[in-house]
Amino acid sequence: MDREWNDSQPIYRQLRDRVVVMILDGVLKEGDPLPSVRNVAAEYRVNPLTVLKGYQQLVDEGLVESKRGLGMFVNTGAREQLLKAERQKFLGEEWPRVRATIERLGLTATELLNGAAHATLNPSLDDAQAKPAERNPAKKER
């Protein structure tokens, strides 16, 4: 987990989001224990109640369960539940902005798939049609 906090949202929410990323990335799998509240609080120099509040959000969302005396564990199906929710969030909130930017810049599907490193200087030229000197202006034919 990243040790830096930002001021855009409360620390407990950032902790919750970091655990979500760990589950989505497969760092934490179904049945795995979450790092202890005490360890996280000490490692990140935050109040244990802050960590507990972040963990409690995960419990409230049904992603994690608390086993008395043992700790918190990732629930079965948590990753699939998160993937579904994150996909819906992306398509509903982020994709419209990304799509608007793509349209505003006039990017083609080929340019998006090839990435910025392969984008031509002249958007009307396709990579396959461009002459070698046009694909790499620093390399002139002799």
C-alpha cells in the first residue's frame, strides 16, 4: 500500500480503497486475512480507529467478514462483486469523460490501441500508409 495520503477524501476511505485495489489485483484473495488494524495503524501512522472505520466499510459492503478473535477476512465472491461495481462505476462516471476527450482529439481506434508512442504526427495518415521518413521525422532518408 502507498504511504501517502491525499486531502481529497478522508483517510479511512483511502484505506478502504487501497484494500479494494489489493482484492482486485489479487494481492488479497478470498479467505485471506486483512492486515491487522494495529499493524496498519503503526505502519501508516494513523489512528487505529481510522483503520477500523475503513475496514468496517468493507464489512458493511459485504466484501469482508470479521471473525471474532481472529481478524478480518476477504469474503467469497468479493472480487467478482468489486469487478461488477467498478465496471459500472467506470462506464457510468469515467467513460463519458474519456469518450468526450477521445472525440475532441479526433483519435482513431488504431491510435488508441497502438498508444501514444506509435501515433503519427499527421492523424490523417494511417501507420501502414505513412512513408518511413513521415513515421519518424528525426530519421530522414538519404
